[in-house]
Amino acid sequence: MNWILIFELIYILIIIAVCIRIIFDTRSSTKAAAYILLVIFLPILGILIYFTVGINYRKRKLYNKNLFADELGDRVFAFIRKNRDRIIGKGLLNKYDGLADLVLNQNFSPLSDDNEVDILLNGEEKFPEVFKAIEAARHHIHVEYYIFEPDRIGLEFIDLLIRKSEEGVKVRFIFDDFGSHPLRRQVKRMRNVGIEVYPFYEIKLFFFANRMNYRNHRKIIVIDGETGFLGGINVSDRYLNLPESQNKYFWRDTHLKLRGSIVHSLQYIFIVDWNFCSKQRLEPDRHFFPMNSQEKSGHKIGQIVASGPDSDAPFILQSFCKAISLAKEEILITNPYFIPNPTIMDLLLVTALSGVKVKLLVPGISDSRLVNIANHSHFTELLSAGVEVYTYSKGFVHAKTMVIDADLAIVGTANMDYRSFDLNFEVNALIYDEELANELRQAFYQDLKDSDKLDLETWNKRPIYLQVLDRIVRLISPLL
């Protein structure tokens, strides 16, 4: 009996110590409370889960971003400041000056107005444009993906990279070891022809690795420092709505093709990530940041914002908050994993109650039952405040977009959830342009034709067990 008492005392002390660590280590009080509940009510297992996936790496800074310490760096930063002063001085951003400065001051995020930006809806539009751009590559191809599956489209992609490498184009490839685990089988084949391939954050003990919680969720392609791609579309047959793909359901997603100085930001992010995972020192030379190598006929103003466990603060969350707070007429949000933290939730409620039209499009059909329930747990509050909530019924909507007042478009990789704000490496594009924002706005309203609008009265009449399930899942939503 004495040994049992001693064991219980030791276990209680361990629980107290772990809870204290959670309190000091976790920035979000909501998430800290969820982990503490987990540790207390799941003996031993809760502690293992926390130490496997719960440690806050933002405080430990995974790597240093200091790249530009040479003459090129001086030129680049002078270009950033000059462009910022010229664009804001001309009043080209209207009410978004503060948002642009927030992103500029927190990231390597040049504000430029010489950009061409094309919206690519679904894999059917994205992959032909990507392959066409890769075919035209002359110097280098940089690829960084969360999910890259060696299926039909994935192998076609790899075959093209191999051919370009054999033609003398330098190919560098980063993949997330969690999201693209099956790709490991193709690594040797790519390396044999000179393609440099590295997992971003290699997972060695797959089911017990803390690293698996810190995922590189970015989807970046940079070609010759002149053309870039980013958005929600990974490389997999599931993103192609073609008969031969044999998809379980229609996949609705959004990507961007970029040309102009905005591509320099994507290049910067890639090189930083590359130096971290490859342990190399890839220098930012003029091939990577061509200053005057192309005729720049674009006129769109844009920035890139990135964040992750390597950043001092959740920059993407901050950019979302600032953008929402600046809305005067309308906010259109499409997001597949809508599990907002209290800050975003309160902003949306206050904005809607202030008379701004807020429309939210989320999946009706999801690839995660648990996440879908977590989505549902916020609908009553949103509907009560006047937010219009729609569930996409044609298939699975995976796009991560926001349109503010038909003059700001945000497209990227970040979901509106705790994982994207705190744990994942993410990247978004902010395009300050009425033409592009209206094009994205039209796509949103087209999606509403394939969606069901929720009604507050009907929603509140759901079976009580579903409402209870929503509340229970909401308690653990910060951990999803």
C-alpha cells in the first residue's frame, strides 16, 4: 500500500509539473486549458500527447532567417523601402496602408505594384500552368509542398522535373515528411539525376515524433526568380476533377500564379526553408532575385505574408485580424477548416453586428469528420450575429480565400484554425487590386450556387445529441 501511495504522490507531482510547463509554454490560454484537461483526464497518455505534439516551438525559434548581409541585401531592402514610400505616398492602397505596413514590418514582405496575378481555380487550371512554366525554366526550379503524392499527376510532375534537370536546370525540392511520406520512394530516383531533395523536418520515429506536429503546409513554386505559384492546391490526383482521377467527390480549390517583384518574397521564403532543411548555405544571388530581367507589364499591388514556429508572432493571424477590422461593406471567407481562435471569432461577430456583410463558406462534405463538427460548434454564435453561413454541397471546398470590400484579395495556404496560426509553416498572398478581388468575389458567389445557406432557427432545432457533440468537440478544437 505504501508503494501505491508513493506512486500516486509522484504521479500527482508530475501532473502538477507538466501543467505548470503548459501554462508557461503555451501562448494561447484556450489551448493551454485544453492541454491541461487532456493531461488531467487522460492519465499518462495525456502527458505523452502533450510532449509529442504540444510543445511550443515558437519560443525556441527553429531557425534564423538572417540571409541578406551583403551588397545585394542592401539593394533589396532599399528597393523595399523605396517602393513602400512611393506606393503609400501616392495613396494607392487607400485604407490598407496600415495592413501593408504591418506585413512589411513583420516579414520580408516587399510591397510592389508591378505584378501580374492570375487566379487558378482547381487543379484543372493549376497544373497546366505549372507545367508550362516549368517547361520554360532556364536557370532554376524551386518546389516546396506539404502533400506531394507519387500518383499519376505526381509522377508526371516528377518526370518533368527530371527532364529539366537533365537539360541543365537546377532543381531543388522540399517536401513535408508528414504530408508527403509516400514520396520517399521517389527521392532516390530524383537524386540520381541531380535533383536536390530534402524533407523539411525529417521524422525518424514517425508515430512518436514531436516534429510531426510542426508541418510545412506551404505550397510554393518559384521558377527563375520570375514566376511563382502558391495557394491551397497540393500535388495529388484528388485535386483534379477529371474522369480518370476517380475522385470520391468534386474538389474545389484556389491557387495563384504570380509574376513580378512579389515573387522575390516567395523566393526568400524558399531559400530560408532550404538552408534549414538541407543544412546548406544557399546565397541569395542575382539569379534568385533578378531585379531587371523581365518586362514587367503587371500593375497589381501585392505582398506575401508568412508565419510559422520560426516567427516571433503569428503574423498570418495578425494580417487576418487587421484585414477584417478594415472592412466597411463586405467580407467573403472560404475556408475548409474553420476553427477560429477567440480573437478572430470576436472580430467577425463585432464586424457583422456593426452592419458589415459577412459571408462564410465552409465544407458540407469534409475530409475530416471531427474538424467538420468543430466547424459546426461556432455556427450558432455566427448566425445569431448576422453572419451568413453556407455549406458547400457540390463536393469538398478546400480553398483558403478572403475578399474584403471587393478591393483586397487574400489567397494562400493558411486555414482559419489554431494549427495554421501557431504550428504550421504557412504563406498567403495579399493582393490590393479591385480587378482581382472582384474576380475572386465572383468565384465566391458562383460557389454559393452549389451551397446550402444555414438558417438559425433550423440550426437550433437539430437533435440535442448533435448540439452536445458540437460543444464537446469544441473543447478540444485547439488541439486539432
